[in-house]
Amino acid sequence: MSGSRSKPAGTARAASAQPALDALLGGAAGDPIRRALWLDALDQRLRSLLPSPLAAHARLGNVDGRRLVYLVDAPVWHARMRLAGPELLDGARSIGLDVTEFVVKTTRPMPQPPQPAPAARPMSARADEALRDAVATLAGDDTGKGAS
């Protein structure tokens, strides 16, 4: 075992990030961030009440006064979410929320970022020659074979 008393790299990084996080959350400017974090934590708690196939397609969108608003990504999940509404309202009330109405909204699926095209592999000499022959045949020209 070494005699070094230095802190692990991860500890130093976490310690330097804490003042930045405190500054971000400080004051009124941090209110939207704190609310988003609260909604995310609430979503995680209520997600356990949903059947697993539905949980993958639904998320808590907002708590708007006495309304619990959920977002789903397709109409079929909208119908299933409406059926789960009473249980979610009961679960929300059991953790202290004063909600009486359940709203489900269908959103568009999040667009996927474009995938990079696979890198082109270089053609072998034989494949290059076969391609030239094919092009020459389609063009009605016999110059691709090099014959005169």
C-alpha cells in the first residue's frame, strides 16, 4: 500500500462541481431547474405504479395546481394511461400531493439524431475492375475491358 495521502480524482472533480451547482441553483434563477429536478424525482417515485410496458412510454409532464399531467408518445399509450390514472392519483396523494384531476397528453416521439453514415471501405482492384466492366456494359461501350 502506498503512503500517498492524495484524494481520488473523482472526489476532487465532485468537490469542484459543487460550487458551480450551488451557483446555478441559487436565487430565483434556479427555480426552473429546482422544479425540473423535483418533477423528475416525483416521476421516478410514481413510475413504480405503472406497468413496465407503459412506463417506458409515459413520463410525468407537470403538476399544475390540482392536475397531474402525464405525457405519452402514442395514442395507444394514451388509452392505457387513462386506465392507470386512478392508481396514479392515489399514489400522488399518498406522498402528499393535493391532486384531484388526471390529464394525459400525447406528444410526438423525440426525433433521433442523424446517424453517421458507415465509413466507406476501399474497393479491391478486382471489385473496381468488375464495376468498370458493368458500367461499360450498361453504356454499350466495350472500353472498360481495355480491348481495342
